[in-house]
Amino acid sequence: MINSFEDIQKFGKENLDNAVKALAVQQKSVQAIATEVADYSKKAVEAGSATFEKLVGVKTLDKAIEIQTEAAKAAYEGYVAHATKVGELFTELTKETFKPFEGVIAKVQGK
């Protein structure tokens, strides 16, 4: 229980410090997520352009279908890898954001 003004100040300072740490982690994690999304977008546009260039030079329908099939497979695999990576980054963001507050939660649960 909070018994004095000094306890209130200490509690407030601890919570402010924890919030600052959590915000710093969030900023770094959101930057990593934004970088990953930008990289994926750039790669997807480049792959689409490369596929289009291949299709322009095609002489047969079979070759066009083959190129489209390969492109679709590569796009799917790239998207799954990207989604997995972004999911991991969000999971890490959540874990790291709440890590500074674990001590506060433990104190509250203990009392």
C-alpha cells in the first residue's frame, strides 16, 4: 500500500520510466516493421516487372502459362515468408513493450 508522498513519487517515477522504455522499444520495432514492409513491396514490384518483361517476349501460350505459374508460386512463397516475418516482428513488439511493466504487475499481484 502507498503510505507516503515519497512512495507516490517513487511509484510515479517508476511508471514513467517504464512507459519511456516501452515507447523506445515500440519506436524501434515499428521502424523494423516498416522497413520489412517497404522491402517486400519493392521486391514484389520488381518481380512483377520482371514477369511482365518475360511475358512480352513469349511466342506460345504454353510458355506464357509456365511463366505465370512460376511467378504465382514465387509470389505466394514470398508473401508467406513476409507475413511470417511481420508476424514475428509484431510478437516481439508486444513482448518487448510489456517487459518494463512486468515488475509493476508482479508488485500488484503480490500485494
